[in-house]
Amino acid sequence: ASQIDWRQSARSRHLFVRETEWEAAASVWLWRDASPSMQYASLRNHDTKALRAELITLALASLLTDAAERVAVLGTGMRPISGRIAVRRVAETLFDEVRDGARTPPSLPPMMPLPAHGTVVLVSDWLDPLEKIEEIVRYYASVGVRGHLVQVLDPAEEDLPFDGHVKFEGLEAEGQHTIRRVEAVRGAYGARLAAQKEGLQRLARPANWTVHLHRTDRPPQTVLLSLYLAMADLRRLNAA
């Protein structure tokens, strides 16, 4: 009730609600997947998916605050703020989430009420069922929130470079599965992964969201530049 513009509302049969500057134009909520499956790295000299997701999230927070944007971590109740203190708060929040051993972080972002014209950047491997991801995209898009999905994958998840008899074990209690000739299923596996990627694009397109792909054996600067430019382009389109 305190946000209702009573003077403007009295001139018509509709209620008008004030939107403050921070809600309307320059708030970005960041989220990265910290679930157990993100702890995978196929080689010792590679970052885990979780470490790379955190790096991308923190680097983006730094870029955004340098551009005077306000940032917060999605699902924490943290109000978006700007400046270097914002990056520190994001880093501390991510660290506290990892350190909290009392609960297992979910593999999908929370669906929280956000103001229209806000932006979410969601970083994950996005290997969950597409229908669950679609629920999240539709939820935020339905209230006018812009969004960007960043898919982080290990090179072994893309290439399936194994041969012969291999036993695979899930990191989230999926159990074990043995394949006698991995090379025999490589083609079908690649097609399944390609369908998942195409599914992400298909979900994002109607909402005018963007999707960015990143492998942990490649420098993060490339995906950061692509993401930052996409955010700038989307803001210009909405301003126009």
C-alpha cells in the first residue's frame, strides 16, 4: 500500500504503483549452481564446473558494478547494491553457501518474486530435465524479468573421450552404470547432449533470453565478454 501513487490513481479507475529507480533499471540477480554434480572435473589440471561457475559469477559482478549496476545473489533476500562492497558481499554469500554443510545446494535456481525490468543471470551445467528448466524461465519471463543462461560443461561431458569398459558413478546418488564399449554409445550420447543444448535455446527464445555455452578447458574471458555484450544489447533493445 505504501507504494501506491494515490494522486495518480485518483485520476482514473486504476491503481498506479511507484517503481523506484533501483528496481526499474539497474538490478541484476546472480545465481550459480553449487550442487554436488558441479564438483566434477575430468582432469586434475582443470577447474571443476563449480569453481568455474563461481569465477564467472564473481567476474560478472565486478564488471557490472564497475558499470554502476546493482547486483545481488538470487534467493538470499540480499538487496541489490552497487560498488566494490557489492562484489565482496556476493563473494561472501557464495562462500557461505558452500561452507554450509547442513544442506545440499539445489541444482536449479529458486523462483523468487522480483521486480519487472530486473535481470537474472543463472549459471549451471543445465543438465536437468528441460521441463523443469522451462518452469523457471517462464516464471521469471512472465513478470518481465530479463534473463541469461550460462551452461558450464567439462570437456569430457561434451566429448565422452573414454574407450572400452567404463563404470560411471553419479555425484548426486544416481548410482553406478557400467558401459562395456563406451565408443559404441558416443554418437547417441552426443545427439542427446545436442538435443539438451537445443532445448535450452528453444526455451530461451520466446522469452527473449540468451544462452551462453562454456567449457572448463577454455578461458572464461570469452563467455564473460559474450554475456556482458548480450546484456548491454538487451538493455538497449528494451530502452528503445
